[in-house]
Amino acid sequence: MPKYNESRVRDVEVYSTYEYAHRVELLNPLNGVPKVVFHTSWVEVDSEGNEEQKEYKRTLQETYLSNEVFDVIHPDTGEVVGQADYNTLLGLVYSLFFHTAAKEDSDVNVV
């Protein structure tokens, strides 16, 4: 995954740090406005490339704005590969819910 807010550190043990969203929530209240919440922490990378998740950094909350557009970043290269809007994101996640629920239900119903 690309590293957000990466910085180099001059220290014997720590080579660099970056911010990592270790928990992502999509809140979708009935008759309410959806919201995306990111819980982040710092990750330290030593000179050998070993990564260690450190303490909590911050919580970011973004209220759903249906037409707001954001860059889509390739998870391996960090390159911008396109754009999407919040409606597309919500549609994808909700479709994943249907997909996951259907798989779970088909497993339960197999005799």
C-alpha cells in the first residue's frame, strides 16, 4: 500500500514513519447521512524495512457528499489510476455487503 505522510527520520533504529489507516468504517444510518471514519496510527520503519504499528494518531471523519470526486490510488504503486465519487464508493461497498451476505447465506443453507 502507498504510505501517507511518510517522513524520513534520522535515528539509529527508525528509518522512516508514515500514517496508516488501520480501521475504516462506513457508517450508513437509516434515514441519515452516511459518513466514512478513518482511525489512524503511526508506523515506524527501521533501516532493514521492518514495520511496526505504533500508537493511535487521529480519527478522520468525512460526511458523505454524493458528487465529491477523489483520486483512486493504486494500492501497490501509489499512482493515481482514476477518479471516483462518493456515490460510486457507497455503491461498491453496499454491493460488497450483498455479495458477502449472499455467500454467508449460501454456506448456511448447504446441507
